[in-house]
Amino acid sequence: MNEIKLYRKRFIPNETIFLKDDIILHRDEDVIITKWFVFRPKEDFDHGISCYYIKQGFKVSKFLNEKNELVYYYCDIIDTEYKKEQNSYIFSDLLADVIIYENGFVKVVDLAELADCLESGIISEKIVKDALRRLDSLLKIIYTNGFTKLSRLLEIEE
């Protein structure tokens, strides 16, 4: 079978990017784990590991600095489409995100973008409902001390 291809689709800006440099560390029907380097240099982090929870509709990423130290965890609410013919996954970023800092502080971000996209017709009401339900599910996991189980998969040997 041909090589697996991963794509990230965003609504703002409207783009689909081939994640050609991401390295797949693990794949099964429930999760895909990748390691990656940033597209554009950042001051506080330059690489990381991500776990796409396909059925649950979110991606948990461990952002690391050049010393391989944790900066924070970043959780994207996503929708996943698998195209069997191309052996490719398209991960659509549904805008709502959660940042979890090392001290345990949890910050929900980009909800205004979600509302703006709905208002401008960029996304449908169904997408907003799906995003909010997945966000709620993720926050319940985080607030009931379940995040350790999710982040454990990011400790995979590189």
C-alpha cells in the first residue's frame, strides 16, 4: 500500500497543508501519533509530538523547546476524513482549542473565531455543534483528571 499522507485543513486562513515532514510513530484505527517540527520558527518552541484521537475528535500535542523541555500541551478540536484511495487523512481544525500548562492551568481559546466563522458563513451550524460537543468532552476528561491518560501516548519513544 502507498505511504500514508497527512493533511491539516484550516478555515482561517482557508488552507490545506500537506504535512510532508511529519513522522508517523504509531497508527491504529483509534490514534495516529506523529513527531514534527514547526513550519515557521517560534521563539518558545520548535518541535513536538501529537496524538490524533480520531474517534474522539481532538488532537493533543506536546510542544517542546530546543532543549526538549515541555512548553505546554495544545489540544485542537478536529474532524478527521480518511480517503482510502489516496491512503490519506485530512484533519480539519474546528477552531476551538485548549492549552494546558505544566502547572495545570487550563485555557480555552479561539471560541470567538468559531463564532465569527459561523456568523460569516465559513462554517455550518453542524460544525459548530460538533466542535462544542468535542470541546465539552475533552474538558470533562481534563477536569476529571483524565488528561494524564491522554498525554501518556505522547511519551512514546522517538
